[in-house]
Amino acid sequence: MAGLTIDEFSEWNTQRLARSAVSRRTLLKTAAAGYAYTQFHLASAAFAAGGGVEGPAGVVVSGRHLSFVPDPDGALRPAMALTAQLVSKTGSLPAKLRAFVDVGSAPGRYGTRFAADIRHLTGQYAIPGGPIGSQFYLKAVVDKLLPATVYYYRVRLSDGTVSGEAHFSTAPAKGSLKPFTFTAFADVGTNTAPADPKFAWHRNPASVTAAGGTWPAGVFDNNSYLPDDPVAGLHGTDKRPALTQTMLLATQQPVFTLLAGDICYANPSGSGLPADDTTALTRIAPKGKNLFNPYVWDVFLNQIEPLASSTPWMFATGNHDMEPIYGNTRFLGDSPAHGYGGLLERLDFPTNGPHTCPSVYRFAYGNVGLISLDANELSSELHTNAGYSNGAQVGWLRRSLKAWRADPAIDFIVVFLHHCAYATSDNHASDGGVRDALDPLFSEHQVDLVIQGHNHLLERTDPIRYGRRTRAAPDGSTIAPATDGVTYICVGSGGRPRYPFRRAPGKAAPAPAGVKVEGAQLLPAGQRYRGYRPPPGENTTTTIVNSYYWSAEKRVVKPAGHPTGIRVPETVDWSQVRYDAYAFIAVDVTPAARGARTSMTIRSLADALPGTRQPFTEIDRITLTRVAGT
């Protein structure tokens, strides 16, 4: 099976299901009918709300999202990639249905038609009592456009179905000096799963079932916030932070958005093991298996469509994106594999990275070069995908950084990835494999900003070079990355239930051998951001004596069946800003003529900060500066 295309894989899967026992096929058909009905109900509501008009075939268009189309060197073409779902009442499409994207330079005036492919994505496992995973995606590349131009578009099907109108702007030509803003977050998930009363499958949302399976709250969505959560809890200010933050991104008028992995949590187990083939919709997977529900993607894509249909979204992969259903043939006796087959159909990863790493790529916007890396391949914490590229990713990264540092048109380099090289969360903290592989390259080639996820909180470091803090950079600082080093910021604060920072030093949170713990370091690590008033009993300094990093020097198999590394205690002095609820960052870039000062300002924006009565509050700001063209 190694080397199969997605379409070939789908055909193989269809044949496999056809050989199932009659009783199993009956169950699968029943499940498919139930999920098709629910899927269509959700999609048609979003379709109608966006101005869509349904044709006689009973098919609607939902979950539209855009992505940039870069050349091999990262330069953006005057083009846009579009993917959308096609959802029907029956769970299948008419045999001769065709799809198009109509594009024009003014509202309602479409002068160009682009044909779109229709892809059928089916899961490798058919899950009794749970989702089968039969989904259809429309994919098109709209090209031969003009740079820095607004275009209007709609999706049209051959039966007369048309989507509502949306628009996008192509990237500026190389050398543009126009300022721009982009946004970023990670670990997003969904707050609008069908168990929510607004999308209930039945009138009683407490007992939501379909086709014999249950969609438990907090497993395939984010809705398991602790009662004392200050934002999303019982007395909180925002019960749906993932949904809210997605909408808040639009307030910054970004030219694109980065999502640094752990996208929708269709695989809530997050270790990349095979899908549970018996009780997929329970809360706990059997040993050696992962839970999986492909229909969470429907919910997520509808959730982001209001912004993603007009602003490109660029994705990196996290551990919850190693989906066990699609192409993860490592566990079927074949190799190599990574579990990203479904993402290749649902998203539009650029193809200018190493060919064995589908979520690794680069693109340049204005004077900023951006690189998506696959931290799963480098991780010492989770070993499922470790080393699958055999060094191709790091080699490609080295060449890309060297090329961009030699290009006078690229002033700033931003890398986004999932696992943190530098963080202090109690749950994941720092990944030694990621740090060892990337810190030397980032330091050597003067990477300016690294955007991370995995830890469900926001944390910013002081600038770091070759593993050491170079200076303090509190809120309001101006940093010169060419001499000061790399700033790392974790924005795993995208909506999933939050993580705490390190507990007080002790047996469960040891300091390194020989480290004397005294003063503020005797306390648990607390938050540290603009305007924060700590209660007694928190360490609000930049120094954490009992942080840790993951090491692969010893391999441990967890009770769930997946291999991991071990935690090694470390003392850190670089933890400058810490916020443990929901936030995103907005990055304002001001290009400049060669020889003049150019800047990139990073604003951390907290969602519904308690007591502010504002939808979001700026809690930190730093500015990175360079001399343009040098």
C-alpha cells in the first residue's frame, strides 16, 4: 500500500468495506445515513446563512477556506487555492456533478470560470457505532490574477447550486512597502459541535446520539472547561473562546492567519495510533488505539469559514493532526507514513518543501519569510512520527534559511510549528528534540520570531541565542534580532481547555540536581503579563527553577500504548510573559526602503480578560527591528 495516492487509497478502502460481513455492512449503511443527515443539517444552515442557493441535486457548499500558492523559492504567485466541502442529504454525490469557481473584479460580476476537482475522502477504518468518514471536497487553484488586487468569487455546481459571494486579496508584488498585519494562534478545536443546543441532533442535547454512537461533550469539541476557568468556566466571560477568537482575528484585518498545529481535534487522543475500530465515540480509546471522528472537520471548517473564506489560512501540523485513519500505514506493516493523508485533501499545503513532508513549506509576504515545520518529526516527547523524513526536513530548512538570509528582499524570518522549543507549562513544557534540532539553525541564521503551540496557554520568551537568554525584554521592549537573538512565543491559547504553569517545586516537579530552591522559586509558577495583579503564593519572576524538557535518551511506552521520551528538569530564566487562558497574537509589519529601519510589532491579545468588559485586551507588546535590505 505504500505510495498510493489518496484516490487510490479511497478505492482500496471502498473495496475493503465491500468485503465486510453483511451484518456489518448493514450497520455501516445505517451509520452513514445518520451521519449524512446530521452533516447536511449543519452544512445547509451555514450555506444558507452565507447567501447560498441550493440546486435540485440536494448538495450544498460549506467550509470554504483559502491558502496562498507559493513558487519553489517561496515567492507568492498572484493566485489563491480554495477548498470547500460538498455535502449532500444522502451522503453521496450525483455521478455527473461538476464544480466551478467564478471569479471577477467586482461584486456580482464574474468574468472568469475555473474548473474545480471533486475529491472523495473515505476513512481506512469503518467504525461500528461511529462515523465512517465519507466526505467530499472541492479543490481549485484560481490563478493568472494581478498582485495586490481584490477579487470576488462564488462556488457554482452544475445543477445550479451557488454559494454566497466572498472575496480575497492577492499578495503584493515583491518589494512592496505597504504595511500589513497577520494573526496567529494554535490548539484551536471547536465550540460548535452538534452536542451544542444550537446544533442539537435531537431536542434533548444531553442525550445527543446518531447511528448508535454518542458525541461526548469535551472529547470531539472543546466544551469541557473547568468550572473555575476565569474565561470559559461556570461564571466566566466567554463560554466559547475558540469560536470567539476566530471571530476576533477579523478585527485585526489580517492579510493571513497562521495556525501552528492541533487544528480541530478530530483525533482527541493525539498520539497517532490506529483508530479505535469498536467504540470510537467513547471517552477512552482501548490500549494501542486513538479515538477519531472525521465529522469534527465539518464543524471546524464551518466555524472558521466566515474569516477563512476571505483571508488565507496557513497551517502547521500538531500531534492531534496525526490522524490515524488516513494513510498511517506504519501500523499496517508498511512505511513510511505520517497520518496526514486526510489533511492533504481538506487543506491546501504548499508543495515547495521536502516532498516527504507535506506540511513543511515556505512563503514570503512583503519583507517577511514564513516557514511551516512539522515538529512531530523532531519531537522527543511523542515518537510516533519521529524521524520519518530521515533528515530531509532539517536539511531543507538549513538551505531555506541560508537562501533567505542572502536575499535583500527578506528582512524578517518567522517560523511556525507545534511542539515548543522553549516553554514552561506543567503539561508539555519544552521539547528537547525540537530544541536540539532547531535552536542552532535559528540562531545561526538569525530567525526573528518562532510561533509555537502544544501548551494551552500564552508564553513569550526573552530573546535566545544558542540556548541562552541574551537580555531581558519586558513588555514594550524593542529587540534587535540580528544581535539579540530569537524570540519564541507559544500561542497554544487558541481555545482548548487551558493548562497551568509549573506547580511548586517538589517530588512531582523537581528542580535539577544541585539547584537550591529559595525565595520566589519556592512558589508555583504564576502568570506574568501587563496589568496582572497576582494573588499571594505565585512566582511571577522570569526564573523557573523546576521547568523541564523532553529527552529521547530513554524510551517509555505509556499505558495508552504510545512511546514517549522522559522529562529532564531544568532551570530557565527566559520566561518573560505568561498568560494561562485564551489569546492570539497580531503581528504588524512595516516594511522600509533599503537602508531604513523596518519593524515587526507583536501584540498579544487576551480574549475576554476578566474584569475588563472588553472582547479582548492587549497584554504584551514587543517590536523587532532591522535595517531593511541588509
